[in-house]
Amino acid sequence: MKRFLAILLAVVLVAGLFAACSGKTGGEKKEALKVGFIFLHDENSTYDKNFLEAAKAACEELGAEPVFKTNIDESSACYDAAADLVDQGCVAVFADSFGHEDFMIQAAKEFPDVQFCHATGTKAHTEGLANYHNAFASIYEGRYLAGVAAGMKLNELKEAGKLKGDVPKMGYVGAFTYAEVISGYTSFYLGAKSVCPDVVMDVQFTGSWYDETAEKEAAQTLINRNVDLISQHADSMGAPTACETAGIPNVSYNGSTAVACPNTFIVSSRINWAPYMKYMIECTRDGKAIDADWTGTLATESVLLTEVNEQAAAKDTQAKIDEVKKEIEAGTVKVFDTAKDNYITVDGKKVESYKADVDSDADYTPDTEVIKDGQFMESSFRSAPYFDLKIDGISLLNTKF
């Protein structure tokens, strides 16, 4: 019996050695999960660079293989890119621009076994597809905090007698008159107003997410109107470099511009997409359902601010940002507080009721009451912004976009 067991053990050992030499052990490394990413531009766009870096970080952490498609415009080129990514073996595909949505939905319908995730989109909750999903973050909270930094700078200029006009005046370079942009510039303005009550703001639109020449020209238009500070929701270095040349304080977006603009850059807010991308990959890997609408927050570290540039910012700006951030997280400060006096008004009146276009259609038909418990409930009924109120204190210089 002992001899039989010894022979059996020898056979097992030899078999194991053979399997190891042929690369067929039970511990063989599985093939990495392939995940496709579609970007409107490339790393030269601050917007797309933010997504690219998040995708790389999430895939590296989870051992997934990223496949990138850059400079894919908002046309059928998006569908073609998505289909090609599926052909390459991607089990999930992510696109980063608003105009990609219809083409992502088309691909989702054609490839039901692949998960399609889309940033800034509005239709997942009404399409009802098990494999199509929207995601965004409460970036309005980050822009509000950036606005607080702007307001403190305006107060500093005011106290030093350096305002260009009678009241503190900001400028804002916006891409389009979409709710996403309106929500962003309004929350930025409200943050500034919370510490600098008499501030006003002009907004100049460019009609493009990324056009360095147009953004620089828009910033120059605002500078010519004697603004004291400029921020933006557009994706190039056009506005920040115009500010640096003119010596105008600047609050940028989607990343620090301190290296290129050391004398004027104050702070920047951005969405950190890594938490969502990890969530998307993990759900796909584990066969779990992905939320139709996912909204990241300050708490999930989906909304971040850069370090404050002390060379350009007002004294104690970082401490004030930290203080207000805690109040937002605690719920004691509400960005779109409609109950507070002299805060959000339209034609001098408080906004007590408002229907927004949450279930999107071509005519942007209002369909959902969004004022609840004394605040505008942004990104609660879907992830993408739907705040489109034109509030007092903000002047739109052009509206054709």
C-alpha cells in the first residue's frame, strides 16, 4: 500500500511539473478585461485630459486593459468608434461628450452584451436599456467653492482700491447655453456672492467646447468690459493665457494652470472620473448592474479642487474653502438655496417653484418640479445638470449658442 501511495505521489508531482512547464497551472493569469474609451479631443484639451488620466488610473488599479479612441467628434464617428471597440473585444465602452449620446445609444441597442457608459448624457433613465448608463458629478459644489475663492479675491481688490469699476465684476467664458454650463457659471457666481454680496458677472459664449482662439477672444471681450476676474467652462488655455497677459486673476477649470499662468491662476475645480470608471469596470467584471444615472459627490472624491496658488489668491483662501466644503458636506450650506433672502432671484423675486426639462426632448419641455425643501434639487432626478434659470446679477452678452 505504501509503495502504491509513493508511486501515485510521484505521478502527481510529475504531472504538476509538466503543467507548470507548459504554462497550464491552475494559477494561470486571466486575460485582462478590455475597456474602450471614446474622447472628443485628446490630451491637449483640459476636459479630455481629465478623462484620459482617470481612465488610465482606474484601469491600472483594476488590471484592466484600456483601448483609447481620441478626437472622435459628435457624429456617426462615435458609433463607428464604439463598434470598433466592441470588435476589439471591449466589454464596456465609455464616451465623454454630450453629443456622443445618441450614437452610444445606437451602439448599445446593437450590442446588448456590452455595457455602454456616457458622461453628461440625459437619456439613460428614459431609454430603459439595461446596458446604457449616464454619469456625472455634483461639480456645482466644486464650482461654488472655486467661486468662494474668487469672491475673496474680489474683496481683496476692493479693499485695496483696485477694482476696475464701482462694483466687483467677474467675467465668464462659456461654451454653450446648455444647462450644464448654466449650472456651472451660476454656482460659481453664487459662491462668489456668498462672500462678496455686491458682485455681478458677464458671460460670453464661444459656441465650441474647445477653440483656443475663440476662448481667448471671449476673455479679451470681458477684459475690455473691465472685469476684475475671469473663470470659464471651456476646454483650452485660451482664457487663462489671456488673463495672464492682461494681469487679470483667473479661476480655471479641469486642472491647474499655475505653470503657464503663475501670476493670475487662483484655483481650479474638476470632476474626478476615476471613482466612476472603477465602479463601471468592477460592475462589468462582477456581472453587477450599473446605475442608469450615477452622480459622484465631494464625499466620493468625484469633485476636487487643486491647491490654491498663494501667489495670486487672497489671504486665507484655502482655509475658507475648507470651511465651506465642510458646511456643504454637512448640508448647512446649499449651493442652490432658494429659501435664502437676496440669494437666488429672478426679476427680483425668489424662486418658489420651477419645472425643469429632466426627461429630455428636442424642445426642452419642462416636465419635473425641481424645487423641494427650499432648494433647487440639481442632479437628483438624473445625473446630468438641468439647472437653467437665468438669475439676477448675471448678464449674458450673447445667447445664440
